[in-house]
Amino acid sequence: MSKAIYPGTFDPITYGHIDVIKRAASMFDEVVVGVLNNYSKSPIFTPEERAEMIKEACADIPNVRVSTFSGLLVDFCRENGIPTIVRGIRSISDFEAECRTADINHTLDNNVDTVFLTARGELEQISSSTVREIAFFGGDLSFFVPPFVAEKTREKFKNSRS
Ligand code: COA
């Protein structure tokens, strides 16, 4: 059975992430979406909230599983028998950074390799921080995230703008 992980912070999940997950799910028997419990960022959503939103957004994709993890990605891969990491590429700068990370991960564990999926044109500009900023100022999120994610993100900022 072919297995891959799509790791990230997903604070929150966007249509850009969902596009990558759908495409990866058509290439592998199982795709694990790995939600990083990341202490170097300060996410607005807890890992559990982020994982719940991903489960809801991917409910119609049967071969997707959502899991939280902390520590090194390659350790999670080894513990769960996952040989392939999937990462999305939106720009040249993403590509440069992702090449470095793929190389580091392969150096840490040479049984793990990374494949890249390039973002579709209209999804190239999406990022979770853009979504958070638009939500903070009460803007329209319909192009970027599913309606239930928009609502939960706006809810987070409800009392912080005054
Ligand atoms: N659609 C929308 N947004 C996308 C995207 C896409 N296709 N691809 C990337 N992004 C955005 C995210 O929204 C996020 O935006 P933000 O910074 O504005 O919030 C940004 O790109 C980066 O997020 P993400 O892809 O989640 O990467 P990350 O840097 O948060 O985490 C990990 C990347 C999880 C793969 C990496 O940190 C990791 O493996 N950490 C574990 C520790 C480890 O193993 N380290 C050794 C390797 S260096």
C-alpha cells in the first residue's frame, strides 16, 4: 500500500491545502495530513482544532487520515511506515525552501523522500497568514477557505478588534 504524509501547520486549512490533499489522495493509497504541534509558531488554533477543520474539509476523501505530531517529521514517518512526504509549491521561493527541507529530511533518514505538487494558478497566492489577516479585518474569505473555516477564523478575532 502506498502511503504519504502532507505535513504542515494548517492555521487554518485553505483551499490551496485542500487542492494538494485531493491531488495527493489520487496518487497514493493513503494520505496522512500531519498537523504540526509547532512551538516555533504561535497558531491561533490548537492542534486539535486544526485537525478537526481538516477532517471536516476532507470528509469526502475516503483515503485521507488526519493526525497531529510533534518533534521531527522523519521520526513520525518512520514510526508510521510513511516513506513519502508531499509538499505544495506556490512560488520559486517556496521551491528553494522546500528543496532545502527535503534535503535535510533525506539526510536525517534516507528512507524518506519528498515529492512536490505545484499550486494551481488561482491558488498560488493563498496562505494561512493572509487568511488570518483578512479575518482580523472582517474581510471576505470566500475565495480562500470553506465557509465553516471562515466562520471559525472570524470567531477567533471577534473580540480582538476594538
Ligand atoms: N496552499 C496554501 N498555503 C500554503 C500552501 C498551499 N498549497 N503551501 C504552503 N502554504 C503556506 C501555509 O499556509 C503557511 O502560511 P503562513 O506562514 O502564512 O501561515 C506557509 O505556507 C508555511 O506553512 P506550512 O506549509 O504549514 O509549513 P510550516 O513551515 O508551518 O511547516 C513542516 C512545515 C511541518 C513540514 C516542517 O516545519 C516540519 O516538518 N517540522 C517538523 C520538525 C522537523 O522535522 N524539522 C526538520 C526539517 S527542517
